[in-house]
Amino acid sequence: MSIIVQKYGGTSVATIDKIKSVAKLLIKRKESGNNMVAVVSAMGKTTDKLISMANEISKDPSKRELDMLISTGEQVTSSLLAMTLKEMGHNSIALTGFQAGIMTGNQHTKAPILDIDIEKVKKYLSQGKIVIVAGFQGIDEYGDITTLGRGGSDTTAVALAAKLNCPCEIYTDVKGIYSTDPGIYPDAKKLDYISYEEMMEMASLGAKVIETRAVEMGRKYNVPIYIALNNGECLGTYIKEFDESMETKVITGLTANDDDLMVTINNVPYNMKHIYSIFDKLSSMDINIDMISQTAPVNGHVNISFTAPKDNRYLIDRLIDELKLTMNEIKVDIQEDITKISVVGLGMRTQSGVAARIFKIFADNNIEFKQVTTSEIRISYTINTKDKKKAISGIAKEFNL
Amino acid sequence: MSIIVQKYGGTSVATIDKIKSVAKLLIKRKESGNNMVAVVSAMGKTTDKLISMANEISKDPSKRELDMLISTGEQVTSSLLAMTLKEMGHNSIALTGFQAGIMTGNQHTKAPILDIDIEKVKKYLSQGKIVIVAGFQGIDEYGDITTLGRGGSDTTAVALAAKLNCPCEIYTDVKGIYSTDPGIYPDAKKLDYISYEEMMEMASLGAKVIETRAVEMGRKYNVPIYIALNNGECLGTYIKEFDESMETKVITGLTANDDDLMVTINNVPYNMKHIYSIFDKLSSMDINIDMISQTAPVNGHVNISFTAPKDNRYLIDRLIDELKLTMNEIKVDIQEDITKISVVGLGMRTQSGVAARIFKIFADNNIEFKQVTTSEIRISYTINTKDKKKAISGIAKEFNL
């Protein structure tokens, strides 16, 4: 009998009624001859509520205890879903991360899955049970509860599917993966297929539909991933290895991300000790910096810019205070109203000139860009947020997204 | 260094501010030279809220899943308290039931503690950590999460104290144990001491300050228990083995319990098969019956009365429907407005005449009673709820409570 792992996100399980709908979907698939595993997220805004309680206690609460706190969200959903299935007359069992054998590293709040002891899940499946697993969590070598980071339930689902050697279906509140955000560009097309590689670039750039690590794991273990609306009524998007059945486009997707701010540190003394100390502190404070640029030295000083998540703002303020102790000549400018626009496509490997076509769009539309970075299949630009819509429409039209 | 186990109930940890107050109390005791373990309940009405979610799904939800659901309440509190202690600069660690080594039977929603693997708690104490344990929960031989039943956090605390060979302090929202409910009889006196035995009778009869099993365990392992207000500012009540320092009173306490209803099944055919079938069904439906009485047979029929918890009402209705299938002549009367009054005292062992003195009070005050049961140190009466206040005042005055 075939096995299917499904994952239901927070909005799909936000109320008891929605949990009942999920139960019905699981029963339907079970009755058509599949062994079912469902991974669930916390209900609606539960995780945010728990985090805000922790923040009443501390701006930077103990990560071990934070994991113990927020992991309860998924535990609640999984027990309610199994309860619902039993009430509907179907055998089911809910498992926390540790009960499902999900072993992780001890990097609290962003622990990687190291392995899954899958025997318990297999045993329950062989008993005909619908197995519900609390997503987003695991247990480390000390027996402490860990969480996998935001969106970690996707990773739980794909990891289970890898271990069970079966496909993974991710149900969410969007119809699938779009070439760009339909909220910004209404003519955006839903993709029927996307390669793991392209999806990884898009996920990490803010497509927000599926977590990057989940796609990475899917690629590593060749797990077919399907993303669709949680009512299962319209065709979603398949994420899989690129093959000949998939049309090669220059650009598959276009993403915009408003979550970062841009820090510019002007007048930094141009010597390696000083420049190194900036990036060393950024790393030790766990600030996740992204695009970095540096001007050529003028009068023995350079300007350094980087982007970082807006919710790291208090850490950045602390960093600046510390830097000023040893470099009192620096002047810092923090810009919050920036957007990172990225284009992604396997076709960029073989077709050049994408950057030039985009620079022309920017010039024609009077859009100023602050930074550019490139990878093999991606180009990213930092622009002012006010120009976002103009940039997206221009690029989407040019590349027929 | 001495160890103290403290327990803080739901009202003591109902808000983040209250959790901060608890943290300060723990730090104070730690700094005066004690190793501290704190057992916590769920915040405020959290458990009720979780149960009502389960009841949206089912009137009788799967107990295994219910345990998994409601155990999250204590997990949340314990992580928040440890987080607070760390924020205040004190080393601390939060443990769920399974992490604290609390092994239980598999009777979900009312599992007994079988043993505690105390090594982990001892190790953390030896590292100078304030150890916070999620009360009310454990893990069974299958690795499933269990709960100990309402008030189970008291049992967790006393069991830990027994294993650590140390005293147990239970902090709550009342000043200690009263001879009777001061809400009904304002002149009731707070007791400085009460014996385990008397407290067990009082707890099971609805004194609601501490759970019976906790007192039973305290008695078995000779754990001194102290019950007091959570601000620690006024003297509470010690529960310990009876000794000469404690004055022998005829009656130590008087309790009133409105949680039961009384079922009278009239016109039951007087043969053992029928009577047995009633009690067999009650037992298989897990209805917790208490006071039982039966009239002498008249014309080959008897009337049987028993009390049971009001929240078993839907089970009782189902029972009656089933009984009518085989005994269509029965007539059933269910009375919800009854109160069980009980007097408890070690002195009753040696002094007789307590029942007679109470019957006189009832007669003088025109109080009708429906049932009487006695044990070595307790007498209980079922009366109409409307007579409760009159009965309590009368008895309290007569025995100087």
C-alpha cells in the first residue's frame, strides 16, 4: 500500500471547523487506498502569541525554554486532529516530534533534523492508523525539545517522506507557486512545475510558500513535492528534478522581499582589522546578513552596506553602539523602506543578457537600485520599496511571467 | 545543601506578572541556601480552555489525545518560569513530565505515578540550577504522554519530594486548611496542623485545597507538606503524621460538596441478577458512584439510591436508557440539588456519639437527610442544598470548629 505524507499549515488548521475539514480530506485519501501521515503546524497565530508571551519576559528569551514553549502549538493541533479522526470513526494517533523519532541538532530555535527513527510511524501505519505528527519540532541528544525554525513543519513533512520513500503534499492557503506575487502583479501565472533548484532560490527570497530547507531536503532525497490549496480542488504546483517535460524558461520566477533593512556604515577606516571586526560581530550576534557591498576606499575610508532582517533591528542597534566604541568616526544610515527584487531561472545558465534587460527596465522606469548580487540562476537587486510595483510589472511583462 | 520542592497552582501563575513574583520567591529561598525544585500548573483557566476545544470535537474525546493536548498547559508555564529566572540572572531549567523522569501507568487522564527516575533532576540541582517541572503529567511505558487527573500537580510535587527525601510546600490562593469553608461559615478557623489521615478524608470530600492522592503519597513516604498562600507572608497549615504536639479534637474538619447528584431507581425487581447489572454497568461506564443505599424489599421490589458526579450526568442518562430495555418497570428520579456534608476527625475513633449529636442538630433545625455513610474517622450525610448553610453553622457551633 502506498504512503502519502501531507502537511497542513497554520491557516488550514486555524479553527476546530478547519481541523474537521482536514480530517475529511485525510479520510478520503485513506479510503482510496493510501496510508496517510499528516504533519501539522500550530493553529493560526498560536506561535506568534506564545512568542509574544516570551517577549513580555525578555527581549532575547532563553532559546531552550523558547523551544519548549512554542513546540506546544503543534502538539495541540496534532492531538486535536487525531481526536477528530477518532471521533469520525477512523483509527489515528498523534505524535509529538520526539514520539515520531525526529532527532535534531541542539541549535535551539533553528535545529537541523539529523535523523528520524521511523519505526514507530511505520508500526502505526501498518496498524491502519492515520498518523498525525506535530511539525516544526524534534528532540536533541540531551532529551531537550528543539524547534526547526519558522516554516519548519515543511521540513518535518519532507524529511518524513524521504524516510518513508513516498511523495509529500503541502497544503496551504495559496493555489501553488506563482511566477511572481499575484497580489502585486495580478497577471502572474501559476506554475505547473518548478525544479528544486529554482524553488530553493525562490523560497529563500521570500516566496514564503515553502521553506528552503524543505526543498533542499526534497532535492537531496528526491522526494516529489506537491503544493496546493488545502481544499484539494484545483491543480497546484509540482516541485521535482528538472526534466525534459518541463519547458526551459529564461526566468521562472520573480520575488520581492520587504523583510530586510539596509545598513550603510560610512567612513570605516580601510584596514582589515576594522572591517573584519564588523563582520565578526555580526556573526557572533547571529545577525543573518545578506547582500553586502563596499565602496572603493577614499582617503583611507570605505562605506560598507549590507541587508539584514528587520526583526534583527535591536541587535543591529546594539552592534552599532559597540562599533562606535572603537571607531568613533563612523556614520551609520539605516534604511527600512527597501525591497529586494530577485529573478530566478535555470535558463540563466545558458542565456546571458538577463541583467542587461533588467537594467534597461530600471532605467526606462526611473528606478534607482542600490545593490546587485548574482548567483548561477539568480540575480537580486535592492531598490526603494516605493518602486516595487513598477519594477515587478516591468520585469513580469518583459519576461512573460 | 537542603532541597525544597514547591508547587505553584494555576492562580499563582495566571499571568506573566504572577510568574515573575513566583520567580522572586524561588530566588529568595535559593539565596538563603536551598536547592529549589518548583512544580507548576497550567496558567489560570488554560486547562479548561483546552478541554472545551476538545469538547467541540467530541463529548467523550480520545483520552490519549486529550492527555497530549492538556499537558501543553503545564509545559507552557514551566518554560515561561525558567525563562524568567534566567532573565533575572539565575540558572534554571524547565522539564516536561517525561524529561523529569515521571513514569506513570497508562490510564490516560488519571494515570498513577509508578516511579520517578530522579537522576536528571538531581544532576541539574547539583549544577546549581533551579529546576522547574511541568506538573500533572508523565509518560507511560509506550512513550505516550499521560496526565494524573485534576489537581495532579500536587501529586507530582509530593512524589518528587518523596524521591528527593525533602519537604514539599504547596502554594495556593487560600491561607491554608480551614476546619470548614470560611465562605459559608465566616468564623471557621485555619488549622495549624492536620494529620495525613484527616486531610485525606477532607480532600476527597471536596476541600479542594490539595489532591487526595498527594496526601496519600505524603503519608506513605512521610513527606512533610506545608500549604500556604502564594505570597508566603502568613502561616499556613502543616500536614504530617499525627503526633502528641497536635491536639486531639473530636472533629477537625467539616466539608460540603455540591458536585454530586443523587439517582434513585425505584421499583427494581429484587433479584441479584438485576441489582448486579446496575452496578456492573455503572462500573463499566466508569461512573464514579459514592454513597449507596437500598430500601428493604416490598412486593419483590426495592429502591436503590446512589450519588455520582454531576458531570457524569450524560453517562447516567445513557445508563438509565439501557436499564429500561431489560427492566421496563423501573421509575427513575434524579436530584441535582443535593449536598454532601461530612465531618472528619481522628477523635471519632475514641469518642462515640458524634452521629447522635449531628442527628439532633438536623432535627432541631428541621433538616431532612437522605443518606448516611460512615468510616472510621468520617460521617457523611446527603441533604438538600437549600439546608447547607444551616447544617454547616449548626455543626460548626456544636463542635467549635
